[in-house]
Amino acid sequence: MSLDLINLSAHIGAEPLFSGVSQSIDPGHILAVMGPSGSGKTTLLNIIGGFAASPVRWTGEVQLAGRRLNSLPPQRRRLGLVFQTPLLFPHLSVGQNLGFGMPSGQSAVLRQATIEQALSTAGLTGFADRDPESLSGGQRARISLLRTLLSQPDALLLDEPFSALDEATKADMRAFTAAQIRNTALPTILVTHDPRDAEAMDARRFHLPPS
Amino acid sequence: MVALVSVPAALALPVLVVLSGPEALVQAFALPGYAKAAGIAVISAGLGTVLALVLAGALLSGVAGRSDRWLRLSMPPLLATPHAAMAVGLAFLIAPSGWLIRLLSPWATGLDRPPLFSMVQDPWGLSLAVGLAIKELPFFVLLALSATRRDSLQPAFRAAISLGYDRHTAFAKIIAPHLLKALNLPIVIAFIYGISAVDMASVLGPTTPPPLSVLALNQVSDPSAEGWRLGLALSLHLAVLTFAALLILGGLVATMRAVAGRWASNGNRRSLVGTALAAASLVGRGTLVFAVLALLSLLLWAFAQRWRFPAPWPQSWTGLDWVWARGLMSVESLNTLWLALASALIGLLLALAFVLAERQARTVTTRGAMAWSGLAVLPLLIPQMTLIPALLLIDLNGLRLPPWMLALWGHVMFTAAYGYLTLRGPIMALDPHYRQVALALGRPRWQALLLVELPILLRPIMASLAIGLSVSVAAYLSTLTLGQGRIETFTIEAVSAASGGSRRTAAQFALAQAFWALLFFFSALSVPDLLYRRRRGLAAHVA
């Protein structure tokens, strides 16, 4: 179940952004995409996630476990996205946010148990009924990652997930995220401008634009 | 569905041209009082809009850099009070035998009988202009407040203060030009509304001749085919007059902006404009007190049994039985309520459809997005006295809907348009990542919208519903003309009683109208507070 980028090229309008990006990420491995702002890091994630819209035009192929993703809408790609801000839905409780990510069809009791279990891995036992607004930045970041993992994705896309956190929380979140990726064995793309992220999480580095 | 809003507005002018005919269009010029009626229309609407704009600016200038809490809290009730109720209250406040003169007599004025001069229905429509200004004031203030917050103008203002500018000059040089730009469309809408606000004009406006909109309404009600065609011609004249006046207004604003740029950089820390704004800010506060007095006088007259001149209070009071019979369990009540609920809900759905279509179109081209925006507000860009008769004609020449359905249609055009204006900003400003997260979590589009985006937007959605409800409760012309006289609402009865001289009846209907408008408005606004009690991320100050 690897995530493969095959010869991806992108233009914004007539401006070329990057070209010939080919990478293969194995299960449980992390590719750290680095580069200055404007180099197309976020565009690359949008292409993979299915959110690339005009004026971005692109060619190439994205494959997940041999499945071609190019023409699938975002909700059918089975990719877990985590952004710089945790984006917890403010109208739902912490537990409801986690439940939103889970696939339907299980019994309510089982769902509740899964949520409790997830909360305990994050050290947030008993937080299910809390208002997301009452959580600290680090706690929100954990819930956001767990919500994504509970949706049972086949790969993870992390867009600058640590850049809004303070130094102490950052170290903590890197370790937590790396552990989750190892446990779930998901191929992961981490977009970042901080080399310490790649270092701490033992990621393979890839620089945009490719030199 | 969306065509419901835009098609009548798009067809209004051609339909009127065809059905009134070139003869009537020329004859209309020769109607007695035509020129003066046109003059009154432009003066009252233009003065009302400019006055409201200056007072709104002055009030904002007074709170710039300070707490604007009292202003934010006092505007919504004023916004939700229907035009007709405000007009009736204002008329009873400033009439020769009104509350104001009673409060001042005989100790200050020496009068023991009502004076002969009258401040209401003055020949040039000045009292009408004041009435319009009072109703446009909260519209401008609320929009300007949100523009100030959205575009973070406060730091710029503080920077000007620290450079040694006095507060009102700093406001005039830094914030005002920006606000004028942000209020472009609202100014146009307010002027167009004002020039055909027939309910307010029937109560506060002059009668010989009345403003052009009322003249047109009287003529449209003429039973003869010839007279009726003349009425249609007049409503077309009104549209042309409105657009001409707007061109002049636009020219004035452009000139002012050019001058203002040079003036802003002349280095003067104090200015006459600043002093004038300081004075106007006092007038603005006085105007708010005046509006409250007008509503209180409504209350007094609704319950006054006997009230001898010049006593400041009634001598005896009515019972409470009319409250039940007239305000709660009457035909008027029933009609007002179902029209408001139905048109506000349909209008909300249409408004949502417009904004979402615009958001979708914006990902492709800006031109497509602007087209949606234009279609949504089209009904507000044509004078009501032009649009409503045109819709009636469209109906009479083919659709033949029952009056209740046609009246509902008329209401929906306006609830949808105002709903769109309320929803547009918050929806466009919503972080698109919420939607992307929901999609990436495997939810289909409709769930991302229904389970994530709309609940987060509940506060602006309910605000939009609240506006729709109060717009419908206030609607006069659409109920009267499209309901073909068969749908009696509080507005209709209040205006007809007021022009018929029945003071107590008018006050009671106007009070019932204001009561329902305010009740609806604040109930809708309180829904998010109840639902999101425990969600600080969606507290009022965030939305």
C-alpha cells in the first residue's frame, strides 16, 4: 500500500510551478516536502488531495496502493488531511468531532468505545463532552490528527501541522504523530519549511523545486 | 427557483414600456403637480439618505477607538422596527397636537390649543426625509461597524491619533473614505428604497401633490384603463428619475473622493469637518432619542382613551381587550404571521442558493460570481413602485396566480435579496478548509455543507432569517398591490388608519406590527445563543 507520485507537473496560469516530480512513499514512511513559500508545496498537496482548482493546471498521475486517484473526487480518495490549524468543527463537541471522522455502520456503543480509546491514546481521557474551544493548542492538534486517523485513510497528508505550535508542544506533537504513523503504517507526506520536523520524525527529504 | 427573484426585476422595465404605451408616457408629464411630485421624491429620498449617512458617520466617529457596545446593541431594534410603525409614531410625536408639543405646552410654548402650522406632511417632504433617515441610519451603522471590524481599520485610526490628529478629523481622513467605498451598494439601495417608500410617504409626506411614488400608486388604482395606464407610465418615470438621481449622486461622491484625498494629506490635525462631525454626533444621538420617543408615543396613543390637549399624559386608558382582538387573534395578525414565516423561510433558502452558487462560480471566474450577485440584489435596484406593478402585470397577462400567492412572491423577492446581503460576507469569509477537512474525512459534498458549513454559519443564517421576517412584516406595497386589496396586514391597516385620521386605531395596528417584527427578529437571533451555549468558538463576538 504505497503512495506514488508519477511525473507530476503543475502550472499556475502560464507560470510553471514544478515539473517531473516522481516519488514513492512506502507504508509507515514519511516524505518531507520542503521548500521556500511559493515553491508549490501546498499546490502539490492540493493536487494529491483533489483540491487543485483553476488557475492551477497539472499533469501526471497519483496512485495509492496501485489505485489511480486522478479522476476521483476528494471524498473518495481515502486520504487523511491535516492542516496547520486544527480546524475542529466549532459546533461539535470533542467526541462528536472524532465521531464525524469515523465511518458509519457501527453500533453506537462501539463508536463510543472507539472514541474513548482514541482519547486515551492522546492522554485526553474524559474529554469527549468538552467544547473544542476549551482545549489547548497542543490538545486540539492531537484531536485533529486522531479525527483524521479514525476515518481510516490509506495515506496521510500533513500540511505544516506543527508550525502554529509553541516549541515545547511542537516536540511533543512530532513524537505523537510519528508514533501514530508507525502504528498505522500509513504512507505519509509531510509539508514543512522546518528541517527539524523532518529530522525528528526520521523523514526522507524532498526539496521543491527539484534541483 | 432562483428565477423567482430575478425574472420580475429583469422584465419590469420592458413590461411597463410595452403596456403603458408611448402616449401615456408623454401624457404623464402633464399631470397636475407632476414636476413638484418628482422634486419632492428626489429631495426627500436624497436628503434622507445623505442625512442618514452623515449621522451614521458621526455616530461611528464618536465611538471610534472606544467601546461601540451601546451602538451595536441599540441599532438592531431600530433596524427591525417597520417603516410604517416608525412613520405613525413619528407623525404622532411631531404633529401639531402631538406628544412633543404637549410635553412643551403650555409652560414653554404658551399654547393651550394645537398650533396651526404643521411639521408633518410639510410641502417639500422634509419630515418624510427625517423619517427615512431614521430608518436608514441603523442599516448604515451596522454595515459600517462590520466593515470597520472586518478590514481592521482601528489600528489605522489609532496611528492617526498618535500622529496628533483629533478624533473626528482622524475619522474623517482615515476611516470615512474607506466606509464610503464599503457602503456604495447600501447607499444606492437605501436611496432606491426611500424614493418609493409609499407607506412612510402616505403618513409623513405631503399630499398636494404627494411624492411621485404615491402619485403613481393613486393613479395605478384608477379604475379606468386610461388612468391605470397613466399610473404605469408614472412608475416608469419614477424608475428613470431614480437612475438619473443616482448618476448625479454618484458624480458627487466621486468628486468628494477626489477632493478628500488631497484634503487628507494636507497635514492639518484639526479641521472644520472634524468639528462638524463632533456636532453631528450629538445630533445623531438626539435622533436616536427622537426615534425612541416616537415609539413611546405609539404606545401612549394605542392605550389612550381620553387625552385632552395640552396634557402631557392621557387622562384615561383603554382596556386590554383590543390587544387580544386586534393584535393577536385578528385576520391582520394571521396574514402578517403566515406571510412573514413563509416568505422569510423561502427567502432564506433562495438567499443561500444565490450565495452558494456565487461561491461555486468564483472558483472559475469572477465574472460569473458577479452575475449571481447582480441577480440576487436586482429587486433592490429597481424602485418598488416600478417593480411591483410590473409583477402584477406579468401575473394579469398570463400567470393568474391567486392574490395570496402573488403577495407571497412579492415578499420573497425582498426577503431573498436582503437575506443574500446578510449572508454573503460570512459565507465568503468562512475558512474553505472546514469543507476540505469534511471531504477528506470521506463525507460527500452535501454532508460537508449540511453537517459542517451550515451549522458553523448558523448565526449569520439566523440573522438573515431575522432580517427576512422583519422585511416581510414591514412590507406595504407588495402586500397591498399584489394582494389586490384582499390581504389585510398590520401594515396596511396602520397606514390606512393613519391617513384616515383615526389616531388610536392607527397606533394600535402600528404597535402590533412593531411588536411582531421585534419578537420575530429577536427570537431568530436568540436561536444560536440557545443551541451554542457551550460552544465558545461560535460565540456572538466571533460571528
